[in-house]
Amino acid sequence: MMKKVIFLGLLLTVISVVHAQSKSESVLQEARKAIEASNAVYADLANKNDGSILSRYTVDACLLPPNAAPVCGAENIGKFFKDGPKVHSKFTIQNLYGDGGEFITEESYYEMTDLSGNKLDDGKVIVIWKKTAAGWKMHRDMFSSNHSAKN
């Protein structure tokens, strides 16, 4: 009798763990789709030079660019992108970390080209995404080139 109780207890535990993992994977897949969609329009929004890029970020977001101080808040992020170069960017997600509850961390590679398709740069990105009422938004955005800075 005791063996049956222990077996049933273990079986219920395994079922609970499998269900929780399945739910977490589903939430991460939904988040991945939202992040991929956001990444796909990122450069286009920045190229508009009308502030629409800010729709990708939380209101208290920070950019963490290489060799520079953090750029925080919508006004400063808007200034960062104002009159920037017109480019195309392709992001390739390598990993997503987290449970999809409130935050997810994205690890990606990027490739940047000019509007004619000539490669300008490639590098890596770490983004902390925050789940908001308006969907997944970038909360912290850190990026750097794979190449030495040109002096």
C-alpha cells in the first residue's frame, strides 16, 4: 500500500513538472514571435526618423551603447536615433532566457548594411524585454560590434 502511495505521489509530481515546462515553453514561443516581429521592423522604424522607434521600448528603457554612457528615457533615446544613418539590420536570435513571466533576455547577433546592401557592421546584442500592457518592449538594449573601433 505504501509503495502505491509513493508511486502515485511521484507520478503526480512528474505530471506537474511536465505541465509547467510545457506552459513555460509555450509562453517563450509566444514571446519569441513577438520579439522576432519587433526585430524585423526595428531598422525601418529607426530610419523613419520620426520617433516611431520609441514604440519598441518601455518608457523607462535604457540603451547601453559601446564606448558611451547609458542613454535612458524616451527623450534621450529619441535623440540617440535622431538623424542617424539609414541602415538595414538583421537580428538572429541565438538564445532566449527566462520564464516569460515579466522579463525575457534575448541574446542575438546582428548584421547591419547600408540601404544598397553593403555590409557596414556585425555584432552582438543583449536585450532585456519587459512584458507590458502593450506587449513585449525593450527595457535594456546593449549592443557592440565584433570589430575594433575605428579611430
